[in-house]
Amino acid sequence: VAALQDEKNSLMSENEIMNDRLEQLDDSLDDPNTMVAKKYFNAQLQLEQLQEENFRLEAAKDDYRVHCEDLEKQLIELQHRNNELTSLAEESR
């Protein structure tokens, strides 16, 4: 029983130490002057910039897709017109 109580006390003190360290880390994120906070905010800013760039690229991709579909329609129309003109040229020969 005494050994278990010693182990329990040891684990409780270790748990307390870990909780204190966790609070210190939380506090360091709130303090904008610490390196951890600077890196965190820098990473957050970089993430936001990448999300904006991704949105811009997705919009450009959609625009190019629409433009490509228009060009494909024009190509089909021009191929049909070319076939018509080719048959008319053969008839007139």
C-alpha cells in the first residue's frame, strides 16, 4: 500500500509539473514576443496567403475551363464549315 501511495504521489507531482509546462506553453503562444508565438503567427499568415492564392488559382482554372469549352465549340463549328466548303469545292470541280 505504501509503495502504491508513493507511486500515486509521484504521478500526481509529475502530472502537476506537466500541467504547469502546458500552461507555460499556452502563455507563450499568447505573448507575441516569444519565438513560438512568432513562428505560429507567421505560419498562420502563410496559411492564409496560400489559401488566398489557392482561391485565386481555382478561379483562374474555372475561367480557363470555360474558355477551353468555348474554343472546342468553335473548333467543331469550323470543322463542320470546312467539311461543307470542301464538299462544295468538290461539287464545283
